[in-house]
Amino acid sequence: MRFRLVPTDEGFFPLFNQAAENLADSARQLRDLLDEYENVQPKHLKINECEARGDQLTKTILRRLDSSFVTPFDREDIHALTEQLDDVVDDIQAVAELLLLHDVEEPLPDVREIVDILVKAADANVSLIAKLPKLKGLDSDLQAIDELESAADRLYRKTVAHLFSGDFNAFDVLRWKDIVEAIEHAVNKLEGVSDIVEGIALKHS
């Protein structure tokens, strides 16, 4: 039996949980913004607060990484997971920014539907990240996120096809394509989080 003189730093796990929960909160804030599209500026500020909280958590995790002697898994994986979680929140903030910049008056139904998928994937991600300490029972969350990402891809293609169907003027096509792409990027990066976690689990199996 091998013993470590310096114990593994378990303090990363609650920080990752906070980052995942903040990500899910930002996704829900975006859904709330689209579901009741009024008082847009205050709702946008709430999403900005999530982004700022995510940045602070990222800094805290990376500072801990620099000072920890024994980490629970490889340092490069901790760094990649931290950055990927933060990137999703950045993409969600970008969606809210685009809604303001493009002066959107009423969101498209398809956009609401993609954001619903984003929220479901973010909730599955919270469950997945909570399993990092033991790295067991991941399959259901990994499968859920994979299926949700595939559903978002299908809806993204359908929405883009609709945008170019001739039902929209050129400006509406451009602004909605920007917005839909930003949402799809967020879902794709959420799947990237699950890929990193799956890779960590494989290394420790």
C-alpha cells in the first residue's frame, strides 16, 4: 500500500460544483430573458453577474492549481475543465449581448427551444460535475448531454434553414444567425466539458 506524505487537495471539488451551478444559473437567466422578453437590460445585468462570478471562480481554481502539491487529477485536465466551464458562461453572456446589440424586439420560437436544450444540458452538467470526487455513475449524465447536444444541432440546422427560406429580410437573417450560432456554441462547449470529465474518468479507471 502506498501512502502520500502530502494529502490530495480535495478543495477543487466544491469549486467545480460552484462553477457548474453558476453555469446552470446563467443558462436559466437566459431562458427567463427569452420567456418573458421585457425589462431586458436588468435581466442582461443578471447574466453579466453570472459571467463575473464565473471569472472569479476560474481565477480561484487556477490559483489553487498553482499552489497545490497533490491534485485529485492531472493538472492539465483541471486547467482544461476550468476554462471550458468558463467558456460556456462567456457564450451565454454573448447571446444576451447580441440580443441587446441587435435591438431584438421579439425572440424567435426556435431560439427559445434551443435555450431550453441548453438549460437541460447545464442541469445534467451539474449532476456530472458533482460526481467528480468518485468518478462513478457518469454514464447517464454523459449520455444525456450527448443526446441534448445532438438535439441542439438538429434544431440549429432547422433554424438556419428557416432563416434562409425567404421569410426574413437580410438584416434579420444576419442577426438571428449570430444569436443562434452563439447558443449552439454554448451547447457544444457543454459537451466539451463532458468530454473532459469522461477523459479524466478513463485515466483513473
